[in-house]
Amino acid sequence: MTAMPEEKADIFTVREWAVIQRLSPLPEAPPPNPTNRVADNPDAARLGQMFFFDARFSKDGTVACATCHSPFHGFADVEATSLGAGRGTRNAPTLLNAAYNKWQFWDGRADTLWAQALSALEGEKEQAGTRLQYAHLIKQHYEAGYETVFGPLPKLEDATRFPSDGKPDDPAFDSMTEADQRAVNTIFANIGKAIEAYERRLISRNAPFDRYVAGDVTAISLEAKRGLKTFIGKGVCILCHDTPSFTDNEFHNLGVPQGALPEDTGRYAGISSLLADPFNGGGIYSDDTAIATRILNFLEPTPQHQGEFKTPTLRNVALTPPYFHTGEFPTLASVIEFNNVGGASGDFVGRREGTIEPLHLTEQEKDDLVEFLKTLTGELPPTHLLRKPDLPRN
């Protein structure tokens, strides 16, 4: 641990500075994902970038991953709840630095980025297509690139064996042989794994906050420094945002009101969905099940999980309003005020955590917190990763 510079000693105690140093820097690369053997394969990443921006990966050819995870909005969504094939019931989180997450989705119902992508590809209010549709799309437009990364495709041109459209619980898919179903599922899983390989490159580091911690005392303003002191102290934000990713990767019930949205049990339903998902890290389409299986074996939904949602990263948070899973909080100031009064008093699912109490922040402290949060905006990924690539039209 480096000694605290003199300028910082005027603001922070030695103990506070030790806490701050634990928050920076963000590791240069996300942790490895053994469930995806091509997670760091450059060819897979190039293929996944095309899949990410290709709206043909949707029921009617109008919705891509990038529709709700826009590079122009921090790879999140300007809408409160996303509009894909239909109107969703949650806000789309950022994909910047998502590869550092332990869980994906607000309810953690995916344990990998590749599984998250698959859920969206077939989600009725998201891209709403089917795995058979996508397999034929790969055959028609991406065969060479796919086979370079994943090996030969099955005989998809045989329409008797491989109908043009369908997924589980559709007669066309359910009538296929088990071997052919598994072949299509493997293609589907590989689509997700390629998308993950691309998303693992969406890394944003070296925010002004990081430069400040590294020794540049001019990297952030005095107001932001005061906000940082509140963040780790009176504001108790550090309790849940205590890592370089500024998330504890856990789930909490803050009493966020559902408003006009349908009841959402969050982590409670998310655990059941995760365990039932054949594409989870412990399933047959995973490239290494050992670690994921050990984790999954300890998961079981309990009443405590009702209304719990994942702690979001605060890195780049200034780029990605609106906030919380409902998208009902339009500004950072509104989020801070919600926390300041101790969360909602009603109209939320489950039981709010007992540690959620009013903070009694002054107006100056709230303003300073906003200024600090702005310093967590990092450098964007390389420009070529932010653009829609040329897509095959053969």
C-alpha cells in the first residue's frame, strides 16, 4: 500500500485512504470464464460483434442486442424499461465492464454473459426469435466465420431434419430427434459464446477517480473529493459498492417501488430460472462445469430473496440514466435522495433490508456525491468496438 500524499492527508484519514485504495484500479482484464472456451478468442469476438449489431437476430429483423444496449448510451438504454419486440419490465443495465460481474440480469438468472445473450435472443419482449431461425441465419450468412471458430455446422439444409423456425415447446422443434435438437442448441450456445467474446472487450478503465488514487491530485475536483469522503463514510455507499467494479455482486432489497410495473420478485424467481436453464454454467453446453456446478449447488430460493436485485456497478453510472431496475429514477440526484430518506415506505416486493435507514445528508453532501459519481466515467473501449461492423449480405 502506497503512502498517502500530503494533499490527501488534509481530506482523508489513513483508514479512509486504505478503503479508497481498495476501489482502484479496475483489473486490466476481466476474470477468465472457463465455461466458454472462446471467451478470449479474437475471431470469436469479431464474429460476436457482428451478431451483436445484426438485427436479423430477431423475430422480424428489427431488433439487435445494440437496440437496448446502445454504444451511444454507455451500452445501456435511455428508456426506463426497454422496448424490443415488446415493452419490457426492467431497465437494461450497461454492458461496459459487465464481464467482471458474477451474475447477469437484475435478478442474476444468468451466470455468464453468453447465457444472458441467449435469453435475450429468444425473449418474447426482447429479440423474440428462435434458435432454429438463428441456426439457419448462421448457415446463410456466417457459415465460414462460424466454422473457423466452432467447427462444422450440421446438415442444416435438410429441411426435414431442421425446420426453418422453432424452439422448445414449439411443435417444429419438439418433433426433431434429440441429437438434432442438441446440434441446434449447440449452435445457439455458440452464438452466445461469440457475443460474450465481444462483450468481454467492452472494458472501461482509467476514470478520473483512478487517476486520483494513482497520485494525480488534480484529477478530480474538491467537490468530488468531498463526495468520495461521504461515499465511504456518512453515505455508507461503500457497504454495497466496495470493489474496483463498485459492486459487491450481491442482491439487496432497497425498497425500490414497482409503481405501475407488474410485481417483480427479483432474485427469488431469478434463482429458479437459473437452475432450470440448460445453458447455465453447469449444463451440458458449458465448456467447463466444475466451478459453476459447485456454486449452483448452493443456490435455493428462499423468502429472503423476495424483491432482491443485483447491486449495479457505479462505473460509468453518469452515462446510463435512468436508474434502478424499474428505470423510474431519472437522475443521480434522485437516486441519492431515495437512499437519503431510507428507501420507499411502501409499494415494493418483499422485505426491505434492516440496514436501509435515512442518511440525513445535507444538500451540499448530496451535491458532492453526484460530483464524485461523475468521476467514475472511464475511457471508452477502442472506437472500432463501438461501431456496427460491415455485416455479410450473401
